[in-house]
Amino acid sequence: MRQNKQNQIIYFFPDPQIGGVEKNFFIISKYLSAFFKQTFLITSNRVHKKIDKKISLIKVNNFWSYINRRLFFIICSVKLFLICAKFKDSIIFSFQGNFYAIIISILLNRKIIIRSNLSPQGWKSFPLKMKIFKYLLSKANLIIVNSNEFQKEMKKEFNITTTTIFNPTNFKEIKKLSAFKKKIDFFKKKTINLINVGRLVPQKNQIEILQSLIQLKTLIVNYRLLIIGSGPDNLYLQNFVHRNNLAKYVKIIYAQNPYKYIKMSDVFILSSKYEGLPNVLLEAAHLNKFIISSDCKTGPKEIINKYKYGKLYKTGNTNDLSALLKKLNKVELISKKKDFSLGLKIYSHDKNLKKYLDAIKKLL
């Protein structure tokens, strides 16, 4: 497909952090920028260097987010309004703050694509929000979700039809990044080395893993847990570790390249309260790690059913997680030679990127 000179894509991604959504955005936006003459991104000063150079950046100072995050999103929405008003053939592609973006699309009569990243499970405790969200979502031209289970949830909760496009996971890059040698004395040859990678926020729920380790009691000497991430829960988790004398068995760090650590581990643990389709599980699966995951909505069950080398535990049940940890056997984990990641071909990088392009072409 040649560049389209009449249409502009305006990405709305006000406050990118470091996580799966950001990875997906970098990959998707870079791919699409080859097919459009002009693309814009409305974002914060925290923009990552991986943003494609063809994308024109419209940045908003982070100062406003320190005062009030909602105010920051409103200011980003004003920027979105102004750039959309300038380009009458523009299409809005929102990765974050979707409801702000939908309001702008309604005001200016612009087509809008929404990429929803997290299960509606995270909104269910706010009935009024659910009603508002249902109305606004019905105004989007296209809503993209990243798992089949997610699609069913959106139909159930909002009676809205969505399109499933899986996360375009770049398995070649993961393999390359995991090849770097990194010595870590914390992992021991005879211990069962556990790893969790994710933002340190309530949704990711790393505290559940720590609580389950405590339930192992004297058996805890057979385990090591490395948590890689950053976020507002860092101090809370660190204090919990020291207060419960877990420092010998648990380490919390931040690393730009977590794949070399995942490769050295025995088991990957996901403890999220809700997800969309967790990138990190696909990445751990590609590195052929045994996976233990909460059976949260949505995504983990879908991945494990295809990967077939992992177990699910009931979300919020530390007894269930602790029981699974007790059943782990170091010898068995090491002896598994089969390439279980062969079942993950549907998450192909190229195949799913083309689906994004095809979806946009239908709206032009």
C-alpha cells in the first residue's frame, strides 16, 4: 500500500509509561507510519526514544500531570481538538484516555479507532462510569481488543461489537535481547528461581506472590523471587519484604532489558487482578518458561491453553498460588526440552500488524 496523502493518523497517547501498552504502540505506530504521509502523536514529555522519527510529536509538559492527572489529560484533549480541527480528513487512533478522545471525535465529527488494553473488570466497581463508558464506546468507529476473551467481555458488559487483533509480539527481538549474558548471584542452581516482570502498581498485584511465599514457611529456602519493575508500589513492596524477613529470598529491581533475567529463571509468575492480553506472558512463553498465572480477566487462560506449559490459580487466592509453588520440582523444570512456544504462532508479529493496516483501510 502506498502512502495515503489525504488522510492523517493522529495518535492519542497522553501519558506513556514503561509496559506492554507502550511496547505495542511503538511496534504498531512504526509499522503504520510507512503507509501514511503524516502522522501525529499527542503525548507527554516522557516520550520514549523508540517513537518512530516519521511521527510528528505534539508534547504536553509533564508539569500538569504532577498537579492533577485528569487536568493533564484535559490539556492533551485540547491539543487533540486543535490538530483534528486543522486536518479535516484525520483519523484519531487512541491508545489511552480513550473517552477523552471519543468526546473530541464527536465534537469534530472525526472517525476514531480505540485500542482497549484492559478488561472491563477494572471498571466494574463504578456503575456510573460503566454507563458513561457504554455510551461513549458506542460512538467509536472501531474498537480493537487484544484477546478473544476480552472481546466476549466487551459484548457482555457493554453489548458492543469489537475486533480482536492480538498483540504483535516481536519474538525475534525477544530472543536477541535474551541472549545477553548477565550474571546474577541472587538466583541459585539448586533453588527454584521465580520471576515477575511488570509495573509496580495495584493492578499487577505483586503483593499476592509475596504473601504466598510466606505461606511456604520452612520450604521458602528452596525458592528465590526476582521482581523486575518500577512504579508507585515500590516502597510498599520493599517494606513488606523487610518487615517479613524476606530479603534473602526476594529481590526487587528495575531493568530495561528483563529478557536476560527471564531466560535465567525457572518459572514466570503473573499475579494481575485484570489484564487485556499480557505481553509479558507471551514473552516468557517464547523463552519456554513454565508459567504460573492468576486466572484473571482477560488473556492468561487464552495463552496458557495454547502454550500448554503452565498453570492458572484463582485470582486473589494465595492458598491456591502457594499450593502450586509447593508442587514445583527443580529437576522437572530443567529437564523439559520440548519447544512449547510453537503453539503461539497466532501472535505472529507480521500477521497482526497487517490486521491493523487492513482495519484502518476500511475506515478511509
